Amino acid sequence: MLPPLLHQHLLQGQVIPAHPLALDENRRLDERRQQALTRYYIAAGAGGVAVGVHTTQFAIRDPRVGLFEPVLKLAGEVIAREASPGFLPIAGICGPTAQALAEARFARDCGYQLGLLSLSALKTTSTDELLAHCRAVAQVIPVMGFYLQPAVGGRVLDFEFWRRFAEIEQVAAIKIAPFNRYQTLDVVRAVAEASRLGDIALYTGNDDTITHDLLTRFSLGGPEARIAGGLLGHWAVWTQKAVSLLQECHAAVEGGAALPQELLTRAAQITDTNAAFFDAAHGFAGCIAGLHEVLRRQGLLRGIWCLDPEEGLSPGQREEIARVCAAYPQLNDDEFVARHLDQWLR
């Protein structure tokens, strides 16, 4: 089970960036900048970080690349040395059961406390088989379920699956990222009706509706549920401002008054920036390179290189990123990064 301190920390709601991969011009791991990114997230006030996930590039698991273990170790070492005791290291876990179990054991032995369990490799598996897979992994490391949008490799997971998944004792959280309101409600309603509602933290992964997810009280015919925080690729950039946003959303919901119009206005601005960063215009083809471009502009990365030489910015994406950066300067944390960059790159 997740240690009580970390479980409570997770339930309270945190900003959890999905950690990118820092490469050099030869597409090899840039350890100095990889560590700098982890330090940035800690300094920005994030409550944890997820490593080995989509934003870290699933190709790190390719034996020809061989970066899954080094990247997890590198982030784990920085966290152990420099983060507060409440900071939550989360490892992405994927693949068929044998692979997922091996990844879970490695992550646990490296000090990771939670496994973000992707089911994208099990596209034709029945619900019963999926749940058996999840239970097996949960015996190794506490689990955060993951509803990954089909556009980037996920599969549709229905209400029945999530209702039964929520009853697994070692499930501590669920990241809801189908980029689909109907499917988002399936997860929320399933958890609200489960016996473990108070034990499972709901996190948004819907990068297109971050603010609305955090501001909504979900009353769907059963006990009320809330999405407490976010585990997001979008929060891999401008992270300090994401921490402020989450605090404002919590205060607005807990205050019980009408939602400030400014928050709703900002919600649309954040979605507009996400469209540019994630390359929504081209089916998210440039989503990883787009985040790299924002980090490059800030000096945290030297370039936008991905493991796949064919993966990069889509036509017009760089211009779109420049547009939203100019349109919404209040959303960036450029000044914060500039003040501390040399310290993080030590």
C-alpha cells in the first residue's frame, strides 16, 4: 500500500508533471539537462513527477535504446537527494503482464512509490483479463490507473471496467485522460459508486480541459466526487504557474461561491496554449516535440530532439507556439526559470 503520508498528499491534489526526455544532438541522453528538469519540477512546487510515461517517450524501453532504467534511476536519485519527504515519484508501467511486472519491480526497487499503469498494449484483452493484469501489477507496487486517449495509443475502457478496477485494494489513484467528456464521466461515476471513493485520488490527464476538470463538483446521482489534481504532459512546462492554478482552483471550489470569471477565461487560454503545444491541429503528432520547444525557449533543453528522427514539430506548430507565448505571457514562468536555471544545471 502507498505510505499514509504520500497517500494523503495524493488525495489532497498535486501538480504532477509528466517528465520529458532530454537528449543531445546525437539523440543520446543528456544527463545534465535531464537532472535539471527534475530540479525544476521540485523547485516549482510540484507534488511529484511521473517518469517513463508518454512524455518521456515510450521508445526508451526499446532494447536498442536502453534508457528506461537509466532515466528512472537518474530522476530517482535527484528526488532522493533534493525533494521533500512528501514528493511522490511515479513510474510509468506498460506492456504485457511479464513486461509490466518487470518494470514495476524495477521502479519499486529504485524508490518509486506508485506505478502509472498503461493498458495500451492490451488492446484486445477482455475486461476480466485486464483486471487480472492490473491486480498482478498492484501486488508489486501501488497503482494509479490510466485512461489514455485512443488518439495516442490508448483503448476505450468502459464503466464496468472502472467500477471493478476501483475495488482493487492497492489502487491509489486514477489518471483520467481520454480527452472525451463522456468517458471522463464514466470513470468519475464508477469511482463515486465504488466502496473506496475516499481512498482513490482522481487526477486529470485531460490536457484540453484542465481547469474545468479541477473546478467541477461531480454529482452524478451518487456521492459527490472531485478531481483533486493533475498528472499532465502540459504541466511539464510552465510548472510554477500550474501550481498557482491548482491552488486557485482548490480555493474556488472549497469557498463555495460563484466561480471567478477570470478563472474561466484563463481556462480557455490554457486550452489554446495546449492546442499549440500538443499539436491538436495534426492529431497530436508533434505533442512531445512541442513541449520540448517550450523548454528549449526557456533554456532548459538545448533542442527538441526525440528518439525517433522522424518525430518533430508539425508544419506551422512553431509559429503557433510563438503565438500563444506572446498572447498569454501571464501563463508562463520564464522569469522563474531564468532566475534558477544555472543552479539547476550545476
